[in-house]
Amino acid sequence: MAIVEVTIIPLGTGTPSVSEYVADVQRILETAEEPIKYQLTPMATIIEGELQDILAVAKRMHEHPFTKGVLRVNTIIRIDERRDKASSMDQKMKSIQEKLSHT
């Protein structure tokens, strides 16, 4: 299982606001056929699932602004994949909360 942070940045849109594009990309996640879990944050979207599934969805996310007339898209992908034990967004947050409660 992988946890992937994805940031899609459409360039040259004529406005500094990109919330319309963020909403469109979230719709792609909501309707994804791949078995993924995701969380929107103020700066990026975090996706959890099998890496090949996430990369397929990330490709569709990256391509979408082009369909809206954007001529340049910068996509940042950061992958966290553990193979020594199971890892999930929930498990990682629980681990941090446990450590915070011990101080």
C-alpha cells in the first residue's frame, strides 16, 4: 500500500485562483473506479491505495486541466511506500497522536 501526495498546478490560467481546477480534480477522485482513499488538504491531495492504481488516477488528474484549455500543468507527486509492514493514512496519524499523548 502506498500513500501519495499529489499537487496539480495549472499555469497561465489568467487568474491566481485555481479552486475551479481543484474541484474538477476532486471529482475525478470521487468517481475513480480504482480502490483508493483520498484526503484533500489546503495544499495537496493525499491518496492511499496500490501504487499502480494511484498513478493511473494521478495521470487523469494531471491531464484534466488540459481539457479545460490550460496549456501548461505542473504536477508534483511524492510517494511514501513501505514494504516492511502495512501503512495507511489512519495508521500514521494514530501513531503520531499516541506519541503526542505521551508528552
